[in-house]
Amino acid sequence: LKKIIERESEDIEYPRIPVGEDKDGQPIVVRLGKNAPYLCRGEGGSGNTAPMQNDLTYDELTVEKAEELLEAKARGNEPIGVDPETGKKVYVLLGPFGPYAQLGEQEEGSKKKPKRASLPKGTPLEEVTLAQALKQLSLPRKLGDHPETGKSVRAAIGRFGPYVVTEGPEGKPEYRSIKGDDDVFTIELPRALELLKEPKGRGRGKTLLRKVGEHPESKVDLNLYEGRYGPYVTDGTLNASLPKGEDPEKLTVEQALSLLAAAAERAPKKKRATKKKAATKKKPAAKKKPAAKKKPAAKKKAAE
């Protein structure tokens, strides 16, 4: 089926979502491409198409926003300068996940894409300088080798922000987010190793901010995390969110214990499992006695 669709994709009439008309009266629509939806003005062609932003919903798409995306894409066709080291042209482009810098162009007939680097979300393309683009293209930075595994440790920026990464057990990459005072362009190997030692977050967006202290009874660590819904403290079993407006940097052990105690009170109590009574065995049904055989009827005497 996939091969059939690829072969006949040019003849398939994909649905179009109208956006409106530009100042020259040309219609602007959203069309469905091979990999993602895109904007198309008039008949399309150079300067008249642009990828839809993944975080932009259709009800938020106005004619003005569509024109802004189309113009940004058209500007990206012109280089902003040349990299002095490689002699390659540097471009600032707009993709489905936001703006990015690109070093060089894709060679005809080659599947290898030129080096690209994400720019901070919301960056106006017309304001990006050559120095800024080259700075982003310097990533990923190799910080050194891990002293225990000998594997490379790198710093980079991805879809969800800056991070450090190295090869972990079984060859799988180990990622840790770079946040707070750390900077992806200045972080060094010792700090990266500290981040990699931290417990891995449960899902995306969990970052250890600091160790608050030690539980006075169980002696377990009380850690403060930045989670998906804000900062929270945990003892490894219970989690307790910090009240709104509370400064995470000023959280004390006593306050952490109080929050965890309140969270324990709110937690639903587990019901004790009631033991089921053993089923009583039914007595086997009494065997029915065989019916008594009927006596044969007495023969009548023959008439004399």
C-alpha cells in the first residue's frame, strides 16, 4: 500500500484548508504533504510555500501569521554569510519545529543532509546574525571522555532544550537536561559528569534541582525536582508539590517534611484484602437404591 501511495501521490487530491487571501488576492491554503502539512500561496513554487509549525493550531492560523511564515521561508533561501573555517554558506531557515541554522547545502543526488542546529524558540529570523548562527552550529560540543566508560560526553540542544549525553549501558544514550545556571556553550566535563550521575527523570521534564537534606528517621535523601507541573520534593516514595509562590531555593528540611506529611494524609488509604472463606465441600449425593423388581403377575387358571 505504501508503494502504491508513493507512486500515485502526485495524482492524489489531498484536502485543502483555506486560510484566506493575501493583499494581492492570492489564496492561502494549508495542504497535506508527504511528511507534514504546509502552507501554500497561489500555485505554490519558490517563495510561496512554508512548513506548518507543529505548535501552531489551525484555529490560531490567521492570514497575517501565514504571510509571516511564508516570508520567513522565502528569506531563508538567501545565505546570511559564509563560515570562515569551511567556506560554506550559512542559512537561517524555518522548519516544522521552529527556526534553525544550516551550514552549506544538500548536494544533488546525496542523501546526506547538511549540518543543522536549532535556534531558540521564537527567534525572529531577520534578527539572527552570522555569529549567532555559527555559535549554534558549533554544537554538539565534545566535552571529553567519561572516566569510567571511556565514552564521549557531549553537550547539545534538542527539541526539548539543552542537554548532556553519553553512551550508557547496552549502548543506549544517557541524557540529562541542562538547566539553571548551566549553559550549553560553557559547561565543562566535571559538571556534565555530575549531571549524568543524577537519577534519571521519570519521563520528560523532570530535573533534579538540589538535595534539600536527609530524612531524620529513615536517613533517605529529600530531593527537590522541577517537574512537568512545577517544583516538588520527594523522599523516593512520596511526592509533594511546593505551594504556588514558594521559592524552591529557600525550602528547608522541616518544610519538606511538613509537605510530605500532608501528602501522606491526602493519599488514599489502601484497603486491606479480606481473606476469602474456603468453600465448603458439598457432600456427595446419596446413591439412589435400585428400583425393586416387580413380581410377575400370577397366571389365571384355565376355565374347566
